[in-house]
Amino acid sequence: MKTKPIPVAVSLAAGFITCIISFLNQVTLGQFVRNFCLAIVIFYILGALVGFLLHKFIPLEENKAAKEEIEEQTVKEETVQEKEAGQTEETENLDEEDQA
């Protein structure tokens, strides 16, 4: 889950709601600007907090994918090491046969 756009989405929704409520209540321009700015800032901070909590406590698909990549890479490295060890044993066996 991508948490980066959460603060922006929350603040935009709060701004939209603030606009509608201000329009219905026929608020003056000065009050509207003050209320709008406060709503945007407050809800951006709340959205950032929610995004942080989601990022911190919910397992992300990206983390799972990264763990799977690491496991695959480890398996590949082990396979390569086993092949190299097998080739070394074959070389030693051939050397012994040549000497005999």
C-alpha cells in the first residue's frame, strides 16, 4: 500500500468540504481564507500522521516483495556455490586420476 498520497488526499477532501460549508453559510472572503488555510494545514498534518501509522504498522507489499527477492538471491548464490564446490571436487578427482 502506498502511503505517500494520503496526506494530500485528506487535506484536499477537507478543503473541498470547507468550501461547500463556507458557501452554504455565506461566509465572508476573509473568514473563508482563514478557515480554508487552517483546514488544509490541520488535515495535512492528520493525514501525514495516518500515513505514517499505516506505513509503520501495516505490512507493505513492497516489503514482502523485497524479502522474496532477497530469498531468491540467497537461493541463487547457494546454488552457484554448490556448483562451484562440485566442479572443484571433479577437478580434484581428475587430478588424482592423472597422477595415478
